Amino acid sequence: MKVFGAALAFLTVAASAQTSGDLVTLKVQGNVYLITGAGGNIAVQTGDQGVLVVDTGLAEMGDKVVAAIRKLSDKPVQYIINTHVHPDHTGGNDAVRKAGLTYVGANVTGNLTDAGVGAQILAQDNVLKRMSAPTGKQAPTPFGSWPTETFLSGRKQLFFNGEPIEIIHQPAAHTDGDSLVIFRRSDVVVTGDLFVTTSYPFIDVDRGGTIQGEVDALNNIMEIAIPGLQDEGGTYIIPGHGRICDQPDLLEYRDMVTIIRDRIQAAIKKGMSLARVKAAGLTKDYDGRYSAKSGFGTADQFVEAVYNTLSRKK
Amino acid sequence: MKAFRWLLCGFLLACGLHAQPQTPKAAATIDLSGYWVSIVTEDWLYRMVTPAKGDYASVPLNPAGRKIADTWDAAKDAASGNLCKAYGAPAVMRIPGRLHITWQDDYTLKIETDAGTQSRLFHFDASKAGAGGDWQGASVANWDIEAGARGPLPGAGLRVVTSHVKAGYLRKNGVPYSANVQMTEYYDRVNERNGDSWLIVKTIVEDPAYLTGPFITSTHFKKQADSTGWNPTPCTP
Amino acid sequence: MKIRAAGLILLVAMGCWGQGPGGYNPIGPGVSLDGNWGPVFHEDAHERGPGPELVNYLGLPITDGARMYGLAWDASRFTIPEHQCEVHIVSYIYRGPYNLRIWEEHDPVSQKLIAIKQYIDNYQQTRTIWMDDHPQPPEAAPHTWMGFSTGKWEGNILTVYTTHLKWGWIRRNGLRHTDQATLTEHFIRHGNHLTHVSILTDPITLTEPLIKTQDLVLRVQNGQTWLYPCEPVVEIERPRGTVPHYLPGENPFLHEFADQYHIPVDAALGGAATAYPEYQSKLKQAGAK
């Protein structure tokens, strides 16, 4: 069995990879699949009870995401879980929600006639706060995308399709509303943008992100994920963007974030300004791999976020 | 019918010509000719600089060999005109430098090195190999037919057996080989998708006088488009 | 009469072109690499066995970024539980001590070669080299220590291409290539000798492809297991998430190796130029022996 282990993993992934327009679907492990190409990564759990989706991609990809989910299962989507508020992970909420239904009442209006209309959307409470607006004010996102059930801190637990699922809040990390989603029997962790393979972490300071929270979250994932034999596989990790990973892959990223934090911390202690820190090239050993060419996750952006959140008076 | 007979005769003639043994140059299935540069990514401290006396790590030296290595005297070699002791056939391919490989004739492949300005002749006709006795000895070559090869042999490598070499050094710090040394080499060429070509030289040195077993190394050279960098220099300590 | 003549021509043709070395064998091309192979450490024994010195990047075509990464690396990182069981990546594993067993997998009906398999007893790694037009895994597929490999025969040389690698060693003293690296290998057999050529390409950490050649001999001894199974333990109590490293400019070993061997620090810091013969004149100018 060992002889075919790694080869089997590749065979399984290669054989199960489907393309649907811009989207690629791969089986991860157990009941969990990855849909990639819709913005942020999307995890899909299937089974007899229905479908559970973690994140929904960009709004404009909603129909394609639904089509890709349908290829995996014709059962209704019962749950959407959002790892955080960003639109490349929540944009498709409305489209995917409408493709599903809920067998228990939602708490949006308290009206039992709402039960059965669309899937439930679960998230940490700050996600709802940032997607909605107080009465009378214009909300940044459509009502149909909003989480229908939230939790404040700690964790929320489900049991679905034969496995326990934990949603664990990671405070003040990438944002103030991040959650890890853990499929305990499938042994898959979905991290949202707490971990990506495509760039430096984007610490969204305006939405409550901090470097220390990000480091803590990465260490939490490190402790949850257990590598398989020969230090690969085992717990699979679906990052917010990029390929399917395992603990050793995450380890490189965790080390990188920690080292850069330490360097900037040392620079702050020496009294260096942000401009001097940027000029010092403290990320040069990692820029080739992780600095995004544009948009989110550039070296400059990362250094600035780390500097600013470390410099805050406590 | 007459036309058919002519066709048959022509065909048999063509077969006859084909069946004539080809010269080694014509039979070559890999092209070793041209300029090659050594890329020293291994054994750097033993090749790019002269290692310290007594450092013969990696070489399977026996006690007799270690005794000679431990008493190496560079000045003595210089004074006696033996600066090229480390440029003999068993060692010259490990000296960083460039090779220029050409066919001297249809039966003789020539390798010139700019480092130490050495010249090696690989004779496919063993009778022409000569008596040796100098730093490069007598080398007999053949296109290597790997036992157990299962298909046609495009890319068969070159096998060279060298003997009758003047006693010298496997490394510049006096790690010895005797005049009874026998060396077998394999030359293979690989071509990469990015356009690079590499010459891989596997060297098996056997010398019961000083070695406990075969001393096996593989040296790689990158193909150059021309003679850029060709820099003949005398032997150096 | 004409039919007999045609038949004669055909027989003669088979005779003509069937002669000479390498008469075609319908089983397939190449040469069998089956058997147990053990490495020979007649080059770089010290680096490949006990390990390279710190800040010894001689001959390696590393980028500035890779050098900075290496200089930041503290060997104490091996003491962290999550680093203790790391497997040698396929681009490095053939450098170390191991026993290598090679065998072939054939389709049970057609006997067509499907894959060449390798068991490397160091870290208990099993490697599959697909020989049958196997589809490349998608970009989002996991990366592994042995990567995804396809192979082909070029004459009697097995050429292998590998992608989907994890981060891994360029040299075991802190120099690493990224997970974007690709590997080309050639396995060349001559009798009981096998030469393994590896060419690593990673534009993020290498300015040009890095070539190494390793020698193996056919052995009777069967490989078993070595360094595995592995169980990480806490060796040193540290605050959670500590990653041992040196701040930029503070590596205390910067000069140690260079001074010990009387070579310039610039040489020890590596770079493509240090691998070319002309670098010797620079060494002479710097007074290296």
C-alpha cells in the first residue's frame, strides 16, 4: 500500500480533476473537494445529507460555481460557511444560497416561512457586521449574501454528512472575522486567506487584521494539521488561494511570516521608520516567491501592515 | 523481367555497401566534438584550489597511498619539473578548464585541455594506441554497447580504457596513483529542453598499489557554442 | 518467379538492416535498471555524509535571495518538532546515504512498460516515474517530496522530468529551492555502474540550472529503512511558534568556513561565477592557495 501511496494520490487528483469553464475541481480527501478559479478557493463537502460549501468565490462566478457544485452532487446545498468577509470569498453567496435550502429555520427574520428558502450562511459575527449596515444606511453587499447565522467567539460545531465540522474563529488575523473550517473525518482544514500559497499574507488592517493574529492563526493551523507517513499528506489544507497543501507546506509559510515579523520587530526596536524599513530589503529572500506583482500581498503592503500593527501602542 | 533483375542487383549492392563496417567516426551516435567547459558544483575544495596536504577525504586510499600523500612536497615537484603530475589521465578531467574535442582521423578522437595544455588520444584501433608511458598513457576506445540494451542504440556512449600512464596524482595535493593504474571512462552526452548539452564523464580508477578499491567519480561539462574562454595555461601546483 | 524474388529481397533487407549493434527488441527501448544500487561517496563525502559547513555555498549558482535565506538559517531550526521529520526532497535525496531499489511495472496484458519504480530506503520514499503518457496533475494538486515524474528513454539513457515539488534542500546548510522548482534527471547505466545526473531549475533561487552527478554501483544488499519512522519530540522548550533564525547581517558564522580553508568569503558565498574555471584566477588574486 505504501508502495502506491504517493502515486495513488497523484492518480486520484489527476483522475478526479474536472474543468468547467474557468474552474477546476479536484478531490481533496474524504468527502471534500476543491473548486479553484472562481476568485478565492472554494471547498465543497458532499454526502447523503446534502452539500456544504466553504466560501463561494466572486459574485460574477456564482453561476459557474453552482454548476461546478452540481457536477459533484445533485443534492441541495444546505450550508455555506464563510471564512472571512472579502468579496472573492463571499461574492457568490447569493447565487449559491439560492441553489440550496435549509431544513431548519434561519434567524434572519425569525419568520418560519423563511425556512427552506436557500442555504444557511454561517460566519463569525464580524463578517455579518462588515457585509451589512445599520438600519437606514446603505449596506456594502446585497442582503442575500449576508450570513444568516453567526457566532461571536471561540468555535461553532456542526455534524454533517457523517463528520464533525468545526468553525474556529481566529481573531485579528487576516481580518477580524476569520475562521478556520475543519472537517474532522475527511481530515481537511480550510483556512481562507489566513494561508495562501500565492503571495505574502494580506493583513487587512482596515478590517481589523494584525500580524500577531496572523502568526497565531498560522501556529494554530500547524497544531491542528498532522502530516501523514513520510511527512506529507495526512491533514490536507485548502488555502485561500493556491494549491492543496499539507503541514510541511504550511511550515515554510509560517516560518517566513514569523521571520519577517521578527526582522521588522527588531527594526522598530532600533527606531527605524517605515520608509527605512522598506528600503532595508528585509523580505528580499522571499520576494521572488511571495511578493505579488500587483494588488494584494505585495512585499511593500506586507511590510507596511506588519510595521503598523507592531508599532501600535498596546 | 530485365528491369526487375537490375532492381534486385541494385538492391543487393546497396545492402553490401550498408553492411561494410563503418569507421568509428561514421558510427558515432553521439557528437562529442566541440568545446566544453567544466562546471564545478562538486568537490570544489579539491578542484578549484589545491587542498591541504593530508586531505584525501573521499579517496579510497590504502596505507601506502596515505603515506605518500602525507609526505607530499610541492616544492620538490616544481624543482624536478613534475608540475604536471596532477594532470595525468586519471586526474586531468577533474581539473577545472575547457575541453576541445575533435576527430584527429576516422579512428582517433582527440581531447585537448586548456588547463595544463594536455592532449589525450582515444584510439578505436587498439594497435595504434602506442606504448604510453607519459602523463596521458595509452587509451583504447569503443562505442559502448550496454549489455541488456533492449532497443536501437542512438546515443550509445563512449568507453575508454587507459593504461601505461606515468605515475602521478589524483589530486594536486599529492594523492598518488602508480604507473600500474588502469582507468575506465564512459563519455555520455545529454541534451536538455532549454538547449543546454552536457558531457558526463564517468571515471573508474583502479590502482591496487594505492587504492583499496575503484575510485569512481563523474564529471560534467557544459557545451559551448564556440571557443570563448579557451585559455591554454601550463600546469600549476 | 517475381514473388520469389520479392521474398528474397525482403530477406536480404532484413539481413542488411538487422545487423550491427542494437538489433531491435520488441519489448521496448532502453536498458534495465532493475536491482539494488548503493551510492559511492568518492566526491563530496563530507558534505553528503556528516553535512556541509555553514556558509559554504561554493560552486552553487544561487540568487541573492537564496543567499539571504541561507544566511538567515539557524541550524537550531532542526530542533523544532515540526522540522525534525522533514524528508529529503527528490532533488537532494540522491546525494545522501541510501539504498536504491529499482524495478519496473508492466501492464499485465500488453506487458507495456507503465512505470519505473524506485524505493529509496532513506526516509522510506517510494518514487514513481511514469513511462506511459501519464497526464500531468493540475497546478492546484498537492506537491510532494518525490514530485510528479514522467520519463522517457533516450537511447539507453533514462530521462526524467519532475514537477510538483515541495521546498527542499539545495545544500543542507540552509540553502533551499522553492516549490516552483523543476527537476530533470538522467540515469545512465554502464554495466554495474549507474550515473545519476540531476539538473535543478528554480529561477527564484538559482540564476542558472544546477547540475550534480552522483555515482552508484549495483549491490546485493537490499534496502530496508533508515531515519524513518520518525516521531517529533520537544527537544528544547521555547515560546510557541519560535523559528530560530539570524537577523540580516548577524550570522555569526559568516567567516568561519572561509577562514578555515583560506578562501575569500566571496567565494564561500557562492554564485554561478564560482563554478567556472576562470574563477581560479580570481582566487589566485585573492591569495587563495
